[in-house]
Amino acid sequence: MEKRYSQMSEFELRQEIGHLNEKAKKAEQMGMVSEFAVLERKVVMAKAYLLNPDDYKSGEVYEITGDPGYYFKINYMNGHFAWGHRLNSSEEEAFPISLLGNLVDIKEK
């Protein structure tokens, strides 16, 4: 039976990330776009469990990794997910904390 990421040790998570990256590379080489996207999302999720959710606070604004020029303001944390909204948007979204980049000092417009 497979373990949940929340039940894995740091060592197990790093092994899983390596395994998923290998599978993703093979899927990409074979042109399996959907499989590649699923595996990449699993890597993001596993990486979130390597981070400490206590390091992320409501009201803080972060860069969004892989989405230059966009910023995310945290409303609240739920486990390894930050709930909030992109600046200049009111639509609530959830991001695994591994997708949040550097903390920025931007005032919402």
C-alpha cells in the first residue's frame, strides 16, 4: 500500500521526487503530454511536504513560481496549501506552498 506524502519522511519524499522526475522525463520524451503534466503536479505536491507551512503567514505576498510578474496573497493556510488570491483578483485559489516563491513587499492596488 502506498504512503501519503504526509506520512513520508524527508528521505522518502526526496526519493519519490527523484522517481517522479525520472518518470516525467520519460513521459516527455515519449510525447505523453498528459502523463507528463500529472507527474509534474505530483512533484510539486511532494515538494510542498518538504516545506514548513508555519513559514507562510496570512497577509503575506509571494511570487508565484513559474508565473513571472504574478503575486499571491495568502488569506489562510490549510496544511501544505496556501489559500488566497492573486493580486488584482478577488478569485480565491489554493496553491501548494512549493509553488510560492520569494516573499515580496508589494502593496495591493
